[in-house]
Amino acid sequence: MVAVKFDELSLAFELVGSAAPSENNAYISLDTGQIYCTSEFNPLDEEVPDDLDTSDRYLLVPHKTDLDLGKGLALRFAASELPHCYDRIVDFFRHKGAYARFKDLLDSEGTLERWYKYEAEATERALRDWCAENGIQLIGGIGDSAAQPVDAPAGDR
């Protein structure tokens, strides 16, 4: 089982999620745990293996939409934290610029910091689950510099 540091995976995941799916990609070497990042529009100053997108020895890091961490997460948060604004937030996501309007509303409601914490925790859980499903040992986590295997029981983390 290959090991990957949570903070490195998290940065790669952010890069992948910062654009439309397939514009930015990140791959984990199943042999070394090294993460390689590529971008369709902005060349990154990083050497990458020639067989990165053709070999089965590299695992593509998912986009946030692959892990239901986009609109669905925002709506779950709204349902639990701002039920009185839920319909308004649903309407935000029917138009461009939804996240800016969503965050402005959260700020005006005093819940923006709770959103950031909720989003970070959901992202860490989703990445841990994804790693477990793909046989990757994830080391560390949010606010934790110690080794923390992904397969440890929840009470032991």
C-alpha cells in the first residue's frame, strides 16, 4: 500500500477542483506515492512521467464534483444551518456566480466560518474514504502533523 501525505493530496485536490473537470489533473504514483500535477491551460513547471495518463500505475485524483463536494455539499449545509434561506440558496445555484452569492449570504448570516469548517471536514472525510477505496494510506490530516493511517477506527484518529 502506497502512502500519501494528506497536505500534499489536499493541495492536488484543490488544484483539480479549481477548474472545470479535466482542465487540471493530478495523479498519484501507485509505486512511490509521488503526486504529479498537470494543467491544460497553464503549464506547470514540473516534470511529469510520459505515461502519466496511459499507465495503470497512476491514479487520477478526483474532482470535487466526483466526491459530491460541490453544490450538493453547499445545499446540505444550507438545509442544516440556514433552513430559512434554503430556497434562496437553491436559486443561487441555478445561475453563474453561485458560490460568491452563497458566501456573501453566509457572511451576512454570520455562518461563513462554520461553512469553511464544514467544507474542510467534509473534504477530509471524502478524501479519506476515496483513499481507503483505492488502497492508499493517507498520512496526517487537518491540524494533524502526526501519521494517521486512513484505515484507523474513527475513535483512534
